[in-house]
Amino acid sequence: MERITHLYKTLTGCEPKDIVPLAGAGSNRRYFRVEGGEEHSDGKTRTLIAVIGTHLEENEAFLTLASQFSHGGLSVPEVLAVSEDRMTYLLEDCGDVSLYSFMAQHRQENGEFDQEALAALQATIEALPQIQFLPVSSKTEESFFSKCFPQQTMDRHNVMFDLNYFKYCFLKLKGIEFNEFKLQQDFENLADDLLKEQDSTFLYRDFQSRNVMLKDGKPYFIDFQGGRRGPIYYDVASFLWQSSARFSDDIRSILIDSYLRALRPYRIVEKSDFISKLHLFVFFRVLQVLGAYGYRGLWEKKAYFIESIPLAISNLQKELLLGVCAPYPYLQEVCATLVTLCTQDEEARREEEEKRAKVSAYLQHDATYLNTENRPPLVVRVFSFSFKKGIPEDESGNGGGYVFDCRSTHNPGRYDEYKPLTGLDKPVIDFLEADGEILTFLDSVYKMVDFHVARFMERGFANLQINFGCTGGRHRSVYSAQHVAEHIHQKFGVEVRINHREQGVKQTLSIRP
């Protein structure tokens, strides 16, 4: 925090009012929103984004590209200040509305987007040719790419790395058996075809809706520090076949037309030829993405990535049906086996969900019989505590319930600025949520607790106790207990009694009619 404060003070002449951690991206860079101490004429305080990097060359890549883009007339966050060691910098705050979140808000019941979302999507992809051809237009090609990190060009090494990432982090983890030699040969052939066209165009590499911010209705581009020289098709494939975006074929067709119109000042291409080459990169991108989902989901057990796998598999299946893999027969065979296996897994998951739904329906009917007017309503008691002082007793005398250990998650108490605070204070909440471990932990807790509460209500039970412990009973356990208690009250409407034992804080969330 000291380096951010120093840099902000150097820029503005005053101390920042607040520095709030933001959720991180896929790298080790840390992001913060810095609220200024001075008010503008409209009565609002100015906010900036602070970035603390861990790799000098990566920082230099971002700063260099941001300058090039800005001079080229592209909408990117303005770099306002950079530390002497180039490891910390301040950026223009482009707000909290990403294109991804905007799409979610404007998706209609039929899955399609309204006109506002479609306009934002078109504005975004129409800006892509300018991004891609800026090195050519600026006539400073070599200087443009000189700072790219970790490499200046999408080359064979890059392609083979991504394909092997798919092989070892997805195929292997899914238990797919394959002939290493045959698969490697098809990988080599695929790499040859992907690298046939070598242009001096810029490859954003992670051009997707989460890396586009909407400010005053205008798209601003972020997280381009991994860009390099490469073919134009990759970014189009990345944007239109982003698994979680769930674009329909009609939307993709509209956006491809928008892209090709915007491309005309730079290059004239036949639509049929473009689409043919595009699908080769779609296929490659899907394999690359599955490698990432395998590592983050199957290996690290992160829920978001696991949930995204069926969407990526659906994209892979469509590319197989289009015959994109025909020139790579063994790879096609392996992918077909993979699709079959993943489809079976998904069907099994859905069958299990249907069974649970039937059981729930039965229990609901059973509860109607069991719940008489004389049965007391369920009361849920949620405690936070320190393991050093022992697990809270169940005063109801029924025993049972849950004891959750929060000590596996990152401890704010290790840092001086958080020690006097608790899990009820915003800085601690922001720290825990930005780190993300506590959110993954609670995802599992919610699933168990929801089933338990629902079952107890159905069976007419009167008491349930849920305990969250950590080292001191101050930060992680308090955060977890408070959030679970509010979750239960919001979802089920039952009376919830919260007791942060070590903090002497009690609260009752009354039963909702």
C-alpha cells in the first residue's frame, strides 16, 4: 500500500482517501481502486486504478502497448503515473461494467441479446481491425513489437505449447488414452496450417468480453500485455467462441459481418475464405481453452472452470461436425472420443440432478404431512469462534450440525492494516473476496447447508447449529458465519441467530412471512 500511496501523492499532491483491493486476473498482478481525497466540482471524488506487477518485462509490455494504442486513437486506460522501478502504475478508472456483465444484464429470456447489447458487441469487434493493424499503420512495426512479453510473435513454440497444454492438462486428466506419436504428428501438421500466414498484425491473444470495459457506452480495452505479432483470425475466434458468452450462430454471423466491414480499410478478404480459415483457429482456440479449464478446473477444482467445460465441449463438437479436423485424422479421433466421454459425464450429472429434484418433490409432499401447526419453526444458530477457545456448545441440546474450519484460506490477520478489524469490516471483506479462496470455500458450504436447512424444514426440526472456526475468531470465521447466515435467511426466510463469540457480537435475523 505504501508504494501506491507514494505514487498517488506524487501525482496529485494529496493522500488517497481509500485503497480497495480488486479481484485479480489470471496473473499475479494486484489491482486496487484508489479513491482520491479531493472532491471535483460535481461533489464526487476521483478514483484511479493502481496496479502492482511482479514482472518488470510484463509491466513494460503493458505500458509500451498502452502508449502505442493511445497514440493510435484507441480507447485504453490512460497511464497517469509510473513508479521509478516501473513495478507500480496508476491508470484511468474505466468503471466496473465489463462487456461480459453488460451482456448478462441484457440477455433476453430466449438467450438472445437486446439492441443495446448487440450495439456494444458490434462496437467492440469493429474496433478490432484498428487494434490489429496499428503496427502496420504506425510504420514502427519493430518498435511496436519489441516490448511484447513473453514473446514477440505467435510461432511454432507458442502453438505447440498450447496444444501440449491441452494434451497434458485435459486429455490426461480426463483419462483419455492416446498414441503419443500419432497425436504429436497431427499437432505438428495443425501448427503448420495455423502458421501459414505471417502478418505484421497485432494479436491481442485474450480478446474476450471480460477484457472490455464499457465507460459512457464506449468500449475500453484492457489486459493486452500478453499480445504479440500474429494472424487476424485468432482474436476473432477468441471473442466469438468464448465459451461463457454463449453466442448463437446468428449473433456470430452478424458480428463476423461487422468485423469484415471494419476490416475493409486495411484488407479485403472473401467472406467464405475468411470463415474457412477462421474455423481452423476456432478449433485451435477450443483446444487451448480446454487445456486451461483442465488445469484450473479438473486440477485446481475451481468451480467456474469446471462449469465452463460443457460449453467448450459443445464448441468442439460443432467444429468436428464441420469437418475442420479432417486433415488431422488421429486428432479428430481423439477429440471425438473426448466429446463422447464428456457428453456421457454431463448426461450422468443431469440424471443425478433430476433424481435429486424428484426426491425433493417427495420430501416436500412428505413435509406437508409431517408439519403440523404444533411444530415449532426452524431456528438456525450460526457461530464464529476461535479454535483456541473451543467449539461452541449446542445450547438446544440436540447436537449435530456443522463445524467448518476456515484456516485453509488466506488470513488477513497476518497483515498489520487488518489486525484491528474483523470480518464485518469492508477492508477485510474486500481483501478476502479479492483473494478468492474464501469464495471457493463458501461455494461448497452453501451447497451442504442449503440441503440440510431444506431437509430440516421439511422434517419439522426446530434447531440447527452451524459453526465457523479460525485461528482467532476475528476475520475468516466472522466473514464466513455472517455471509452464510445472511444467505440462509435470504433463501429460506427462517430465523437465524448470529453469534460472533470472540467479538461479543450477536444479531437475530427474524423469520420472514
